[in-house]
Amino acid sequence: MISKFKVKRTIYESYKKIMVIGEIGSNHDNNLKKCKKLILKAKEAGCDAVKFQLFKAEKLVSKKLNIKGYKILKKLELKESWIPILSRFCKKNKILFICSPFYHEAVDLLLKYKCDVIKIASPEIKNIPLIRKSILTNLPIIISTGDTNLNLINKAFKYFKKKNYSKIGFLQCTSQYPCEIENANLLNIKFLKKKLDPKISIGFSDHTLGIDASLIAVSMGANIIEKHITLNKKSKGPDHFFALEIKELKKMILRIRNFEKFTGEFVKKRLSGENTININLFSKKKIFKNEKLTSKNIIFKRDIMNGIPSYNINNILGRKLKFDIEEDEKIIYSLLK
């Protein structure tokens, strides 16, 4: 079954319209101007959405147990005061604003300032209170599944109601940066769809280097693609080196959009732009008046016009001609008795 993920009035559908999310994450480097520039570049490249992360270091890790991790995360925090600015800027530039909340008050803030989609990061799939609070917003929700198994995914999935399945998406994801090719496990796109529900959107959060994995994912039915982006891979920070620069992002999105065109419709029909060739009835040799048509005196050949098609052969054999015809002449119904 084809997956459909609805955001406002837009439906993102497997093989037809893929949702491409530019994951800005922490690659804004705590610079609002860089945030805006990344949004504009993502829009220019063809992204449907950009995604940020809203966390507070002290609410994410224990300062006592993990001081090193705390210090790194503290430098990467997105300021709460930027949320209304970024939301308005995205709406002005007609690109969806997605954000991952990592604490309860962040969910309230995103709802207040009209976030379009809530994204649950891979570690937070184990944070059931956060998921339940996010569900209460009635916003579309996307959940990454890195560092999980089916049991953990089902623990989160059970809180969603069937009537809202068009507003839920799970992303196959591997929590490895960068993700090695053999760990991408793209077959999980089909596996999760089968195990959860065929109606559920299953996408791909791509941490591999390059664009190949995302392109393969859409060919396997993913209707949501999330990819980290940066202005410069050489910038300092944990996520820059494996992210796509804008030139690569454009290339990926162009190929995804071409894929949407290549797939066409789930129906076989003759198209107006095709070269139409008919296989019609001709005389193999001279045939005389009242002579019966047999396999020895007729042949079917290519013809750009209408005529007597080969699939009517059983209705033709044994019929007689009204007139003599020469070899290699087209036989039409008006010549038959």
C-alpha cells in the first residue's frame, strides 16, 4: 500500500510526492543569520521542510555524570527566543518548519508558534511522556527509530489512534555518524510498514555519506527523506562533516523529483506521446476474388494506420475477397465478403 503523510493540505505520497527535510539540527552554530541562510538555501535546493532541534543541555544529560557531553550540548542549544522568528521566516519563504522538542515546555513553545510538524528524535522514542504530550498537540508527528528494535517502536506506536495515521511517520534510521553502508538497513522501510500498519508512512533519516541511500529509499516506498545539511562540511561541530552541502542537496532533490516523474501511474495505458504502431493484415501474395484467406496467403505487418489487427485473425481466416488484390496490399474489412 502507498504511504500518505499529510501536513496541512499537502499529502506526501510514496512514489508521487516525497517530503524532503533539510535537517539543520545544530549546524546553525548558534548563529541566527546562519539559521536563516540555511533555510533560504534549503528552499532554493527544493526542500519541503527544514528541521531544528530544541533542547536544553541540563534537561538532556546529567551534568554530574557527563560533564563533557553537557558542555558540547550547551554550545549547540537553539535559543527559545528564536523559535517565533524561525517559524515566521519559514512561513514567509513557504517552507515547512519542523522541530524536535527534547523537553515538555519545548512542545508547548512549538505549538504556540505554529510549528508545522513535531519530530521525535531517535533517543526520545524511549521518552513516552514526551511522545504523549506531542500527540496532544494534534500536529503531524515524525519519529526516528535509530538505536531501537521493533519492541521499542511498538511501545511508542500504541499511543497513536488509527484515525490519525495520515499524520504519523516513522523513519528508518541508524544512530551512527556517519552511517556505514552496511548499516543503513533500508529493508526496514518495508519491514516496518508490514509490522506496524500498511497505512503508516515509513521514511528514511539518512546519516550515510552522499545521496545514494536516500535515492534507494524512495525507490523502496519511503515518502519522507531527512538529510543533514550544512553550508560547509569543514565547519566546526559534530554534524557538519557528514552533512550535505547545498550543491549536493540540490543534486539529491533533483534526482528525487525525477524519480517521482519516472514512476508515473499505477496503470498501464497508451500515452499520447508514444509512437503508435499497429500490426495489421496484408496479403502475402496475389489473392484472387472469392479466394479464402489462409495462413499461406496473408501476413501481419507494421502499420501506422488502423486496419484489421492480428488479434482478429480467427474472424478473418476463411473469409473471401470481393476483388483481386496484389501482393503486399493492405486488407481492410470493406474488401471482405
